[in-house]
Amino acid sequence: MLVRKIAGLGCEGGNCPNTYVTDRGTVVIQGDRVQRDPNAVTVPGELLRRHAAAVGLAGWPGVVEQLAGDRVRVHGRQVTDVDVLRVIGAPAHENLIELSEEVAA
């Protein structure tokens, strides 16, 4: 699977919440791990708004769980592709999840 970065929050070193599109037409979200749920991450809602704007959408079309402040929890499928994990290089406190094509645009 190949990934291309779409949105981020300008963190130094690239190890921060980001979104990517894949060559399969899906979206990968890099965010904070959720204890006991490898298929979820938490990210600032701003990240998803930036992703939507970057792909020409008025807002994030996927389902999110609103948390405190501007944080949201997103559920998908944990990324296990070793090539993607190596390319993105997320730190240990982060996780990558893949969402269906309905949010990729």
C-alpha cells in the first residue's frame, strides 16, 4: 500500500497527527493510541477539517466520537502493513488506522 500525506498540524519532525490517502482510495489517520482499542485513534478535530478542505469537501464526511475540547475519536482498521509503518514512522504513543474509501474523496 502506498500513502500520500494530505493534512497535518505542522508538528516538528512529522510525528504528529496526520492524514494520508492510499493507492487503494482509503484514508489513513495517524493519531494518539486509544488504550485497549487498536482500531481507534484520537486527533484534534481541526486535522479532519483540514483533510476535508484539502480534498475539496465542506466538512469531514466520516463518523467521529466527540471528546473534550476539539478532540475526536475515529474508528477504523489498524494499519499493519510494515512498509506503511516504516514510511510513516509513528512514535510508540501513536497508532495508524485505515478508513474506508467513503472519506477519501
